[in-house]
Amino acid sequence: MSILLGIGRHLGSQPGAKVSITIIRPRIGKAISRIPEFMTQRQGFHQRGGGPRWRADRPYHVALEDTYIRAHWAEIDALCKLNSLPFNSTGETIQSDGVWKVYEFTWQMDAILFWDRFKGRWLRGTEFHYPERPANLPSLKPLENWPKFNPRDTR
């Protein structure tokens, strides 16, 4: 005897339709089996560690070069909003081969996508860390009808 559940609309049938547990069970099993895949941490992308200005709930830090941020601020802001990436500055400035501004992230994948798209530097402790780009990294949604970068606009 199968148990009927009122979740048919989530499976593409008419609203309020009843669906047998025998139909749902394989989907639930497949979803449960993929949980470790989503929970796995990417190798080489470590948390920054403790520090006086660093929040424990945002352990991943990426630095962007100050001149790059100033030249591409509108694009960075728009892409982060479009892709639901946080754009939270720690207020920290690092002077090492230029001036770098630090941004913090709660989720490792958000930090990796930000790092990859904007050619940032991964921070581990007080030093830059240079992990390899993961092969199967998803891409961010692109901005549509966005003007190309023109260096004359930064004057």
C-alpha cells in the first residue's frame, strides 16, 4: 500500500495532485546521496584563520587590487548583485606589490567565484595564497548589455 502525499505540484503535476511515495523515494534517495558533494570543501582554499578584525562567521577572505576596484566598481557591484554574491569589505588594506582591499565571505564557493571572476588574491593568515583554479568551477551569470571597459572613463 503506498502513502499518498500532497506534493504533486513540486514534481510537475497539477496543483493539489497526490503523488505516490514510490515515485518520490528515488528522488529523495538521489538528493540525499548528493549532499556530500555539496558539503565538500575545495582543496587549497583554506579559511584565513583568526585575527582581530576578522569575523568568525565569515572565514574566507579575498583581496582585490585597489585600482582594479576603482576602475570596475559598477561592474563588480552589478555582478555581485546579479549572482547573489556578498560584497562585504573588512575595511582592511594590505600594501604588498600595490594596495589591496579585503572582502569577506561566509561560504567557500562564494569566495572562490569572487576570487576567480575578479582575479583576486586568496588570503591565508596575513599572506597571499595562490591555489589552482578548480577544473569544474561554475561560471557567474554574465551582465547583459554592459559596456566594455574604457580606461578613459577612470580619469
